[in-house]
Amino acid sequence: MTETYTPPKVWTWDKENGGPFASINRPIAGATHDKALPVGDHPLQLYSLATPNGQKVTILLEELLEAGVTDAEYDAWLIRIGDGDQFGSDFVAINPNSKIPALLDHSVSPPQRVFESGSILLYLAEKFGKFLPADPAGRTEALNWLFWQMGAGPLLGGGFGHFFAYAPEKYEYPINRYTMEVKRQLDLLDRRLADHDYVAGAEYSIADIAIWPWYGGLVLGRAYDAAEFLDVASYKNVLRWAQQIDARPAVKRGRMVNKVNGPLEEQLHERHDAGDFDTKTQDKLEGAA
Ligand SMILES: N[C@@H](CCC(=O)N[C@@H](CS)C(=O)NCC(=O)O)C(=O)O
């Protein structure tokens, strides 16, 4: 057991509480500064970063374009959450919760704001009539899993990932608690994918697009350096599904948008045109500088 902590009668904000997010975590909502956001030429303006929550949206947008939906063209602007961009006034006007991803749809008047990654996926799937089964039973099953991810993901990211990878010290109690839960979630997905090609059934849908960046990333060894610890190789059906989705061209592109880490050729900080994947990745931009 680690040392015990006795909570004070009233919690007060200790800015020195450590960890990599200490400088951006705040106990109050709202904007901290005035900042205008850029607006590009396309109707859909995305303000985001390539975390798993951000990737959900860029993967869906790239899948829509791959499927021939030209109205899904978009501008993706980089929001650097480590620098506090999510607390700028224009960003907060789109997402009062100050978190990426945030979308503004200028194709309707007045422009429609959409925040929460699950809400954005549903909005785009309904707007373009794709990646959500049309029949009531199939649609409900896809939404079951979409909402499952929205509730389950924070236990993986904010729970397991935080205490296993980011907390300033390793504490056995939270690591045990969240490892138990994440392994239960992986087992749930593994059982589901044992007899279904995709999470909601036979069709690739926004349920897969929501779940893959988190749980696919985990079993492919891309998250928290936790593949061995969680014995991800034992979730064979999840691995099969993760690899299958990983190979999709739109998924490869979607992962690159607003990415600021990893190999330079996989980082496309801003995306305004399909050609940007060939000409504007960081290896090209930095090589030309
Ligand atoms: N439930 C939200 C969660 C979004 C979220 O947690 N975004 C993180 C990055 S993955 C963020 O913007 N963090 C900035 C902050 O907490 O200040 C969603 O799915 O859109």
C-alpha cells in the first residue's frame, strides 16, 4: 500500500498536483482568453487533435470521402490542448466543455455547432446517410455500441491509461481497479467479435469508428505501452478486427490528420484538401524549410 491521504474538509485547487496534464486541468469551465478561430473554404470546419477521440471524427470524414460523399470535404485545424487552445473564446463557443473534437457545420444557417465525439459521429452519419444501418434494429445496435464506447472509453483513458502511464507515481489500487475493468471490456469486445465481423454486426459502422481508436489502438500496441501488461494477444477476435480496420485507406489517412507526434510522414497538422496527404505532411514541410 502507498501512503494514505486524508481529504481536507473542503478541497482547494493545488496547481502543483503533478502529472503531464497539471498545467491544463482546471476546476472551472469557460474561456480563459479571447482567441478567434480560422475558417476555411469547406462547409465542415473541424477543430481537433489526433487523440483517439479526435481520430474518430477524421476517420469518419475520410471514410465518407472514400465512399464518394464529396460534401464531406472539410478543413481540419489543429487545437494544441497542451497549450490551452481549448480555452480560447471561439473554441469555447463551439464546445463549452473545452475538449476536442469540435465541429462547426457552415452548410446550415446559422452554422451548427457539434461537440462530443459520439454526437459528431451520429450527426455526420445521419447528415450523409452512411455508416449507420438504416433498419431500426441495426441502427439501434450500432447506437448501443456507440454509446457503450462513450461511457467505457474514459475508464480506459482517464482511468487505466492515466494511472498506468501518466500519474506521477504508480499506485497499485487504481492500476488494479482499472486493469480489471479494461480487461473485462476487452473480453466483452472479444466475445462480441467472435461471431460478428464488426461490432454492430455485419456492417462497418460508426460503432467501429468510435471503438477502434481506443481499443484497436490498445491491442495494436499503440497506447500506454500496455500491450504486454494487458496480454492483448489473448483477445484474438479484437486483434483480427483491429488489424482489418487498420488496413482501411481512410483509417490510415484519418489517423494522420491533426497528428503532432510519431513519424513526421504520418503527421498532417492541418488538412484542407485531399492532396495535403501527399504534399503537406511534416516530413515534406520540414524538408522544404
Ligand atoms: N467525451 C468527450 C471527451 C473529449 C476529450 O476528453 N478530449 C480531450 C483529448 S482526448 C481534450 O480535449 N482534453 C483537453 C482538456 O481536458 O483540457 C468526447 O468524446 O468528445
